[in-house]
Amino acid sequence: MTLYILRRIAAAIPVLIGVSLIVFISLQLIPGDIARALLGPMASQDTVQRYRESLGLNQPVPIQYLTWLWHVLHGDLGRSFTENIPTTALLAAKLQNTLILVTASLLLAIPLGVLAGIVAATHKFSWSDRLGMGTTLVLGNMPTFVVGLGLIALFAVQIPLFPPLGMYDILGSGGIADLLRHLILPAVTTAIPPAAIIAKMVRGSMLEVLGQDYVRAARANGISMRTVNYRYALRNAMPPIITISGLQVGFLLGGAVFTEYIFAWPGIGLQLQKAILARDISVVQGAVLIIAAWFMLVNLVVDVINRMLDPRLRSPR
């Protein structure tokens, strides 16, 4: 298992480098001068040129990228042009806020998705199955910004139960209660799409297992439906459920980008959006690198869990 993990980590390094290279080149293709944009239209050409040299923007693009990559390998993500602070410190603070949102969304998405899928599978073709799967079909294909704006209109404007923006009230206490009030709407918005996908996957996996011969034999031997559904069917359907749930955990960090923009949640997604508009290359590179590393780490954890649950996957290859 240790060798398998080391091989996966080694394989992830070229992928991360490739992602960072694509993002770097994409930012270079955006028209305009970063130094001019930062200094404003009133700055003289000499001032702009000196500022470009201080930022290293006068170097050829390959040299700029290799210089950035060399610093990253030494734990330095560079310095934010717009915030004038180290990118690592800036993103670390924002990542903490994003992880709060992602954790809350995860605690909503996985239990709701699994529960809805189990109910639908154990009541196949009933009204609860049709209602549940119809609801997941609609919500799973609804854009995040539509869900978020709809929740704001309903629960922050028409029925003012929750605040629509920010992480804390400006004049509030800043405690856990204040945080939870601001967290509910963003967490629900972020959790709805993965919950819908998990529900459909759980239903499909459960129905596949419930159709197996050993399940029918267990029913014929008088074993209760509850035992068959939860001890046999759900247990043997867990590997694909864990896989799809893990993928959704990876996508949660990416989905939080849109949620943070809608609800002005001060996380890494909102910071990424601001950095793209300002062409703050080091922040964009660092944020994308963190999101890619998060996704690959989640995939690794899911694969390790599946190998532990399924002995067939442990055989040497």
C-alpha cells in the first residue's frame, strides 16, 4: 500500500506542473500590460518599465515560468502584485475560510445523497422514488448561481432568515453563531449538485446489488428486508458510492468558487476571481495549484479506501 501511495504521488507531480503551465500561458495570452494595469494610466512609461523589471515581467515567458516553478519547489508561491503580501500567506488565510464552507457542504451533501439514494432504491418505481429522482434530476442540472440567487431571494429577501453576504456581520460578535448564520445558505448552495449526483449513484449501485442472486437467496431464506438492504446490499455497493462521493468532494472546492462569488464568502474562490481580473499571476497560479492538489489528494484517499474495502484491488499488478 505504501508503494502504491508513493507511485500515485510521483505521478501527480507532472500533472500539477502541466496544470500550472497551462494557467501561466493562458494568463500571458490576455491582452494588456500587467504593470500598466497596476500603476494606472497616469504613470509614465519609464515608471512602468522600471516596475516591469522589478516584477521580472521583462524576462522571456519561459524564464518567468521556470523562475516561478523554482521558487514553488522551495515553498515560495511568489508575492501578490495587488495585495503586496506573500501569496502563501494570502492563500492560507483564504483556504481556511474555503475549507469551512467545503466541510459544511460535505456534511450536508453525502448524508442527504446517500439517504435519498437508499430510499429510492428500496422503494423502486414508487412515488418516493419518482419524486426523489425527479428532484435530483432538476437540482443536479441547475447552475450554482441560479440555486444561490434563488436561496438569497427566498430566505434573505422575502423571508429574511439568513444574511445573504459575507462570513460575519460587520457589527456582529464574530462568534460561532454568527458564522453559522452566514454559512447555511452558501453550504446548501454548494451541497445541492453533489448531493443529487450521489443520490443517483447510490440508487443505481443499490439496485444492481439487489438484483444479484445471493440477495434473492437471502430473501428466500427469510432474512428481513432491512438486513438485506443495509447489511448486504448497501455494504457491497459501497465501493462505487465512495468513489463518486470522493469525486464530489474534489469538485466541491471548485464549486465553491462560484458560491463564494455569489455570497461574497472570503475564500480562495473569491480571491481567485479577483486575481484573474487583476491578472495577479502568482495568486492565480497558487490558487489553481491548491485546487488541483486538493482534487488529486481526494482521489488518492478514495482509491486507498476502495483498496482497503475490496480485496481484489490489493492484488499486485
